[in-house]
Amino acid sequence: MDPDEGINVLGEVLEPCSRDPVTGFFRDGHCNTCATDVGSHTVCAVMTAEFLAYSKYVGNDLSTPRPEYRFAGLRPGDRWCLCASRFMQAHEEGCAPRVNLAATHIRASDIVPLDVLKLYG
């Protein structure tokens, strides 16, 4: 399973999202994707307390450490490759996090309109 071409929503080479904590569908620090990434982990989001609370509320607890997965839990300010549909849901609920556009894969725009992503960039 090779990643799709690493192009960001600005049409440039995809920049890293985070290596600490390490993120991405491929756990390579980039919001790369491929056909088997059904969640489309393509939005490089900058975590906020509000978004982390929202994500936990809707059933995706990103803030609680899970040592069995070598996951320390996210804190405000951490960058994370977020599922595009979760980002869109948070946008519609008024609590979407900021976005690093240079590190957000072009495939995110299949789910989240580019003008919406740019609102948070």
C-alpha cells in the first residue's frame, strides 16, 4: 500500500504535519493517504481544548493516553492528521480546529471544500 502523491491543498509538495507526536495514516509524520485509508486522515489540524473535548464527546477520544498503542494523548497545540469527515463535522458544529494548509493533503478537498479549509488556515 503506497501513499498517493504527496500534494497539499495549495498544489505544492505536502509538508510534514507532526513527528512529535507522530501522526498520519502511515505514521510517517505526513497526512498522506491511499485507497485503504477509508477515514481520509488528510487534514493537518492544530488541536484546541474545544476540539479535543468535542472529539471525545462524539466518540473519538484523542486526549486520553493509550500506552498499549504507544499513544500519549493529544494536547492543545499538537498537530494531528485528522479525518476529513470529522473536520467537516466539527466545522458544521462550530468547533473545528485550525488547519496547516501546507501539510493538508489535496485529497482532503474531496470531502471538505477548499474555501472551508482556508477559513481555518
